[in-house]
Amino acid sequence: MSNTAKTSATGRPSLGSLQKRRTADVKGQVFLGLLLLAVGLAVAMVLAVLFSVIVDGLDVLGSRLWSFLSNPSSSDPEKAGVVQGIRGSLLIAAIVSVVAFPIGIGAAIYLEEYAEDNTFTRLIEVAVRNLAGVPSIVYGLLGLAVFVQSLRGITGGSSVISGGLTLSLLVLPIVIITASEAIRAVPSSLSDGAYGLGATQWEVIRTQILPAALPGILTGAVLSIARALGEAAPLLVVGAAAFYTTGFQGFLDQFQGAFTALPMNVANFAKLPADNWAGHAAAASVVVLVVVFFINLVAIIARARITKKLGR
């Protein structure tokens, strides 16, 4: 009876039913409009920041781009450069890649494929997610206590090794979370089919799950590298130099000697008198953005090739 009340004699929807649909559609359009507004505001803020740093740093980058990129730190604003910061940031990114990625991906594989779904495992997952939101300065204090002081004989104290290991701890929860989500998103039909053909658990993980989850894992890796390259507080706590003029160092000295990074260059330039150092902080910020952009570009290209190879 209720069904016939909602339709006309020809079987078409009644006027009341159409009015309800229009009302529901209006609500959906309002929600879509709010989402587009939120996206627009986010993009506008990012573009505003990007425009600001480019305009402020245009004088430095336009007049002495190569010397700014190739010169070491200096007390002379006409000679000061960020080559030591670039080198330090790249070394830190390499350490994070070598330390955080294998450990984080391995932990994600264990939690998703090997660990039983019990209270202990759920507590670990909650702890990992909470650690992802801990302020970076806390990781800096941990790095100071462990890597700078306790392991001074191995790390060399306030060195790029200590900074890289500290930032590895910082991004490790992010790597675990993103890798776990990527593994969880793999269709169960892939593993079920492999098990049906007699494959072992490790063979299923190696040949089916990891290749399918690799694009998502690479996305998390890129986010982690970008986070590590933009952090200044942990490096400041572990003893990164904001300003020094040691020039170029030997290969081993780069790992256990004095070091700096691009965020430290930005912070140092921002504290200097604006009359002589105007634009240096913005120019260094542009360099950070370019470095992060190229790292993202490499990861996007790699992800696209992997996805194409898998035929997805």
C-alpha cells in the first residue's frame, strides 16, 4: 500500500517522492560546495605562501642564484650560501631512507600479515598512531639523550648521524601507518589465489601483497621525507649549527663533524638584520621547496611506472 502511494498509476515516481529527492539533492550539493570551498581555501593558502617566499627571495635568487647554491655559510650577505644546508639535508634524507623505511615497512608487514588480532597488537597500533602526533621537539630531546650523549662514541655526538637517526624516529610512525594502510588496501583475492596455488606466506607477501601495495608505500615514504626535510626543532636540540664557516669537509667528517641543514639556514637567516639579509630566508625556503618537489617528482614517476608494470 505504501509503495503504491509513492508512485502514480503509470508506475512513475509520485510528486512527493520527487520533492524528497530534490531536497536530498540540495543537501548533497550544499555539502559538495562546502568541500570545494575547503579545497579552494587550502590551495589559496599554499599558493599565497609560495608566492610570498618567491617574491621575497627573488632579489637573491635573481642576482646570485649559483653562488647562493654553491657557497658555504658566511658572515658576508653577498657571499653567504646554503650548500652546506643542502648537503646536510640530503645526508639526513639518505639516513632516514636507510633506517626508517626498512624498519617501518617491516613493522607494517608484521602487524598486518603475521601478528594476531589481540589486545597487545591493538595497543601497539594505538601507540604508533599516538606517536605520529607527538611534537617534534620531544623527538629532539630523545635524540639528544640517546644519540648525542649515550651513543657519542658511535655517532660522534652532535653530528648528521644523530640528526638523521632522530628524524628517523620522528617519521617512523608515519611510515608504519601509511605502509599498513597500503597493505590493508590490497584485495584479499590476490593472496587467496596465491595460497590456492600452494604459495607460502612469504611468497604471497613478496610476490603479491608488496608489489600491489608499493605505490601506497612510496606515497608514505615521500610524505616522510618531506616531513624530515622541513623539521628544524629536533636538529636544533641535537646540536645542528645554524651558522658556521668550516667550508667543505672530508667524506667521514660530514657524518661525524659539525653539520647544518636547510631548515637551520632558514631559521638563521630569519634572525639576522633585515637591512643586510633581506630575502635570504625566503630564498632558502624556495630551495627547500624545490628539493622536496624533486623528491616528490621522483617518487611519483616511480609509482606510476610500478602501477603501469602491474597493469593497474
